[in-house]
Amino acid sequence: MRVVLLLLLVVVVVTVLVPLLRRPVVRARRAPSALADELVKDPVCQTYVVRSRAVSGRGAGGSSYFCSTDCARRYSG
């Protein structure tokens, strides 16, 4: 009878602890994907801007990224 109770206790403890122990591992894997945005250099004022917040424009050399619409206007003409 003691063996059955001990096995039941072990099963309950494992089923409760395993999900709790996996949660920090899952969060640690997701965090670096949020930091994947890179810095780009504005060709007009030479400042660095996060690509997702930059104003993009196309020139003869391909895509360019700017810190503001004012810099994009100055670059185009």
C-alpha cells in the first residue's frame, strides 16, 4: 500500500513540476527574436536608426533608410 501511495505522489509531483520547469526555457528562447531589428545609417545626417522605425526610400543604389522624412526629401533632391 505504501508503494502505491509513493508512486502516486511521484506522478503528481512530476506532472506539476515539469511544466513549471519548462516555462523559463521557452521564454529564454523567444527573447532573442525580439532583438533581431538592426541599425541602419542615414546617408544624409549620418545617424543610426532602427530599421523598423526608419523612413525608407529608393535611390539609384537601391533602398536607403532615413531618420525622418526631411532627410529623405533632402537626399532625393
